[in-house]
Amino acid sequence: MIVFLLPASGYDPTEAAVPWAALRDAGLDVRFATPDGRIATADRRLTDTGFSWLSPWLMTRRAELAAYRRLTEDPRFRAPLSYAEVDPACLTGLFVPGGHAPGMRTLLEDATAQRLFAQVFTAGLPVGAVCHGVLLAARAKDPATGLSVLHGRRTTALTSLLELTAWNLTRMWLGRYYRTYRTTVQAEVTAALADPAHFLAGPPLPVRDTAARPGRGFTVRDGHYVSARWPGDCHRLAADYLALVRSHQGDTAVREP
């Protein structure tokens, strides 16, 4: 089974629902895990509350919101495991959506989730992460080296340009809503890498991808790991992660006697 790690609350609905839909529609077994085994709630500002005149640019798009509504009706979403209940030996992959609301800290700062990510990553299973989800990868330590599992890997994540632009547009009335941590995601992730050049920011003017045009998105694949920057990359990320999972399944079938 492939497990999506979700926080107690505050995740981005696009970043969870679009990859989930691609995997589920391909017939794969997808489960969910949260800090305490309770149903995770998405960032309501992205789904319901909005951003006043900025809502057309910042809220979840209609098609992606429909995918999220479908996700919330899935029986497996409504009966998640806790992080502690996930057995790495039973996994065939792991995926970590992002989000910037304060609730994301219940995932990103959780020691059990960090250890689980490290176990799956070092086992060579297909792993995907997007936006703030890449922070979990940066914080997950390889027990053999004591370094981040991303040390020596190439990755992307929410860029400082995207993060600071959204913050500057909204900080007069939303304060630190777009700043989960004082250090930007790009800065923390880059600090965990072997070489700053291993962080790939992608085009400086990102364009949202769609189901019909996934090529507009930007992802970085390094071996069994694929990453993306923001919700606007998630259709391409979904396709790339599905391809990664299928490739791993093929490799496993070849190795089996």
C-alpha cells in the first residue's frame, strides 16, 4: 500500500487530492496516516474562507476542489492510521503533501513521521513530496550517516520567491499565515543538501498546470524520489509519481523468482 502522510489540519487540498486521484484511479491501494489516527482537515481558507479579492489566484481551483471533495468521501481517508501504526514493511510507497497553515507543524515536527520517512526513503521505495512536505524529507535523518536523507540528492520545494510573494500580498491582514517558519522552506531544505546547487527552483515565473496540460508543472526526480514546488505543479507530480510507482512495481516483479 501507498500511504499519504497528513497533518492533523492545514494541508493543501490540491497537493493531497490530485496525486491521490491519479493513484486511486490507477487501481492502487492508497491509505492515509495522521498524528493520532483522526481524520485530517485541509486548510479551510483554501477551500471555503478565501482571500477576499485575491481568492481567484490563491484559493483551490474548481477541478482540484472537486477532487478534494471526492477524497474526503473515500472510506480509507475517513479511517486513517496513526503514524505509529504504519508498518514500513507493508508499504510500497510514501507521499507527503504540503501546506503552510500552522497545523502542518503536527506533521513536519513529528519525530515518528520523520523516522518513518527515513525508513521508507532509505529502503528505496517510491517517495513523493511537494511544497512544505519536502521539509519532512529534509528533517528525516539517515541513521547510517546522521544526515538528512536528501543529502546528496537533488530536489525542489516551495521556493522562497513563491513563499515570500504570497506572504507580502497577504501579511497586512493575515500576518504570518504564509510563513509557517521564520526560515523559508527553500533555505531550510537547501541547508540539508550536500550542495546548494542540488536545489532546483524551476522557472522563475511558474504557471499552474492542469489535467490537460501537466507539462506546465515542474518536478525534480532523483532515483526513487520526486518532488514539486506548489499546487500548480501537482498534475505533473501526480503523473510522475504514478510512473515512479509503476516502474518500481516492474523492477520488483523482475527480481522476484
